[in-house]
Amino acid sequence: MAILSRRARTSALDRRAGTARVFLRPVVILVGIALLAGCAPVTRLAELSSAERAAIRVDLQADHWKIVASQFPDAKRPRVVVTHTANDGNWQALMVDCLRAEGFTVFVDGRYFQFGQTAGRTAEDVAVVTYRCISRYPTAEDIMYFLDRDRLEALYRYYVGTVRPCLLVSGVRSEAPPSLLTFLRSGYTRDSWNPYRLAWNSSMPTPRLAFIQNLCPPLPGWMDLAT
């Protein structure tokens, strides 16, 4: 049985066309009453709140479980605590480590994970454990489908103003950013610009890449579903 890697999986947007829209609707908060008349609009923070992250976490796990339940209706859904949001640079390694820690023999074949023969484990076991690992490490791509224009713009500013300068100062190559408009237009596609793309596609040693990602976090803290 093979699990398609993050980039080759079916778009999460197709799986949750209805529920994901909850964060794509305009949100206007009206507070206070002016002394003379009317209300004063307050601009919300261009970051996901803890409540919004919790809602996304619940929705993503529900979607992942639907895939298991469609094949094994009687399977018992395990409770999963998110470890942290994964990115292109570490998702595959995290999944392999998680599956192996669950007792499965797993091989990496290009973009795929191949399960080897594991004594005493059924296809249902594979599906449930895969759900547990995927839910433990939600992907940045999945979360991006929940971001409206303000949040995508905030992510762009983080990429351009924090991540890319940090990479360049550290001697790591990084593609020049597109315009904000171009980034917004491609934000929900697999071609969305990322300052880490060259590093992730390079032959940089794993310890060095891990050091760089710790020094220059690929994602802002408000996209971490563990918090």
C-alpha cells in the first residue's frame, strides 16, 4: 500500500470545499457605540486566533477520518494530539518516523511511502495509523486553504520580511519573491511561492537543513495547529 506524498496528494480544497469556506468569508467586528451615532469598525488581526486554529484542526481531522471510515466503517477513531504543523522540508521525514514508531515497515520511494510486510497488521491497522500520523502533523498546504486574503497577505509579509532575509544572511539561496498580487492568486495552488523551495529541493545535508529551519522558521507561529 502506498501513500502519496504531500505534493502529489489530491488537493485538500477538493475534499473540504464546504467547510473550508468558514474562514474565507469576510469577517467584520463592530464594537462600541460612537457618542453621536453609528458604530466604529475594528480591524481584526491578520493572524489565526487560537479558536480558529482549533476549528481548522477539528475540520482537518474529520476530513482525514472520512477517508478511513469510507473503507472501514467499523474502525474506532483514535484521539490525536497535534505535534506541530509540518512543511515541505520535513513532512515526509516526520511521516516515515511516525509510521515506523507505530511498528510498520516503511520505505521511501521517490514521492511515495511503501509499506513493507508487517506481521499481524491488517489493512485497517494501516489506515488508522496513517490517519493518526497525518493528523499529528497537519501540513502547511492544508492550512493555507483556510486562509482568506488578509491571512495570505500576512503570510506573504512573513515570507518576504522574515524568512527570506534570514535564509540569505545564512548563505542559503532563495528565489526572489513574486508580487503580492501574484502570490495571492497562486496561494491555493501547488505552485505557490515559498522562500525555502530551493533549499528543500537541494542536496543540503539533513542536519544542516534542520539547523536552518530552526534558525529561520518556515512558518509563522499562528499557523501551528498545535497551539
